[in-house]
Amino acid sequence: MLKKMGEAVARVARKVNETVESGSDTLELRLEGNFLHRLPNEVSTLQHLKAIDLSRNQFRDFPEQLTTLPALETINLEENDIVDVPVEKLAAMSALRRVNLRFNPLNAEVRAIAPPLIKFDMLVSPEGARPPPP
């Protein structure tokens, strides 16, 4: 398991570094299913990023560096272990259109305060829902 996690982190770091070094105006970063629990700091330099897929990883905390990306429209964090979400920071993101948090054990406070504050689609599962088996 540790070997897989190390390989996944190395793949992610390479992909992010390649994107940053090339000066690419990358619109989408797909890092789903990589056993990630945090993002490298370099992600915050991707100012033109429009979509990021972090589904099926091991995030326990919402990766807050995403809230600093001005062009970000879509965040997919489906099937992680996220309990709390920085709703106020997400609400301030003018380009954000969709956040997928299905199959995360979100706390009741997030479920209650998010709807009146946000201007984007926030996808969540019913409380206690489990993802379908692979």
C-alpha cells in the first residue's frame, strides 16, 4: 500500500511540475484514484486551471489551495473522506460552477449552511450514503 501511495504521489508531482514548467494554460487536471491525501503546493500556481478531478482519493481535508485559483469552474472530490468544506471561500470564487462532494461524510453544518451561501451546484449524497461497489 505504501509503495502504491509513493508511486501515486510521484506521478502527481511529475504531472503538476510538467504543467507548471511548461507554462501551459492547462484547463483540466485529472488526478482521480491516486491515493492522494493532499495536493502539492505547486497546484496553487495553475492560475488558468478550469477543472480538477480528485475523485476516489483519500482527502480528509478539503484542499484549500483550490480556493485561490481564479479560473476554476469545476472541482470533483467525489468518494473521499472530507467532513468539512470552506463554504465561505468557495462562495467567493466567481468562476466556480460545480463542486462534486458525493460520497463524502460531510458534517451537518456544511449541509445546512452551504445552500443559502453558494451560487454554484454542490453535489452531495444523502447523509450516510455509500458509493456502489467497484
